[in-house]
Amino acid sequence: MAGRFTLVRNTALSRGTAEQRAVWLDLVTDMENALHLRRHTGGTLARHADYLHQRTGGVMGSLSHLIREAALTALLDGSEKITKRLLAGIQLDIRAEQQARPPQKRLPRPRNNGTGS
């Protein structure tokens, strides 16, 4: 089965420069324009471009999954619109979920007091 597929390696899209932010925004806007949800307000996803980048780490596959899953949920629940609250409830791939979480503070390990316990 592996012979049927080609491995495509893409790096995450950055948002460090104005040009990079414009590329990300174009990608989000194009995906949003492909949606055909009756009650979805155009520009909603574009307004949340920074949030979408933070959630997905700039990975197109994670972004595609997030938007697709949100659209399916919106169809199934009858709302037919994507909101930030809906996006926040969508679980992504492990890499995206770990990347999006703020680093956790490590608790100091208890010291061995020399008693052997």
C-alpha cells in the first residue's frame, strides 16, 4: 500500500514578516471562501488568522483538518457557521495540540533526604 503514496514534506508557514502573514491570510481566506455554509459570515476565519496559526503551528494539514472538522460540525448541529468557540472545541493532531499548549511549569522533584525512602 505504501507504494501508492508519495511522501510530501512541507514546513510550517511562518508569520514573522508581513509577506508571511499575507501568505497565511490568503490561505485562510481561500479555505473560508470554499465553505458553503448558509449562516457563516465571510471574513470570520480571516479575522481569526492569528488564532488559527497558533492552533495549527502554521501547518496546512492541521489548518485544513480544523476548518473541515468545524464545517462538518456546523452542518451536523444545524448552525451552519464557524465560530471561534466551535474552532476551540475541535481536537487536532497530537503535534498541533502539544505545540498550541503553553509550556507547563515543572514542579521541583522531592529530594531524597538520605533515609533510603
